[in-house]
Amino acid sequence: MSLLPVIDIDGWWSNDRIERRRIALAFDTAYRETGFLQIVGHRVPDPVRAVICSMNTAPPSRARVPKLS
């Protein structure tokens, strides 16, 4: 069991109101119980994720967002 709630939001883009409600309730529960969560199924493209990860490791003076083509 993970202490950090992991929420899959892939179903958010569906027209299924029950699935969207399940996701919203999962967020509510996670924030109320732990204050933190990990999101999966977010559909953020790998190149964008790579830029974000590089910003987390670069010194503040060098953390610039490159233009994505």
C-alpha cells in the first residue's frame, strides 16, 4: 500500500459522468486525508514532461523553458 494516493485521471475526458465523479471524489479524499497525490493518465506528452523534469534539476539561473516545436 502506498502512502501517496495515485489517481488515474484518464477517464476525465470521457462523457461518463460517473467516472468523472469518481475522479473528483478521489481528489477530494486524497487532499483531505494526505494533502498530496500523484496523477497518472494525464496525457502530458513526453517532450513536455522531459522539459519539466530538466527544470527540476537545473540550477535556478539556468532553468529556462525551451521552445517546443
